[in-house]
Amino acid sequence: MGQEKHLEIARNILNNAASMNMNKETILKISKKMDEYIVEYYRKVNSSTETK
């Protein structure tokens, strides 16, 4: 699965967790995972632009 799809899924999960008033620790774990996907995505984008 691509990084964009991971970002979309994580964003949806995070939004659902927040709207369901889940506990802050769970929301923080989801948010940290989403941050990992964002970093991974930008690393991929930056590496592809450097090779051009």
C-alpha cells in the first residue's frame, strides 16, 4: 500500500477517534503513526525530486 493511502486511512481513523471522544492516549498513538507516514511520504517525494 502506498504512502498516500496510508495517510488517507490514518487521517480517517484519527478523525473517527476524535469524533468518538476516544481517550487521549489512543488519539496520540494514532497521531504519532500518522506523523510517521507523513515523514515517510515527504522523504519519498524529496528523494524523487533530487534525482531529477
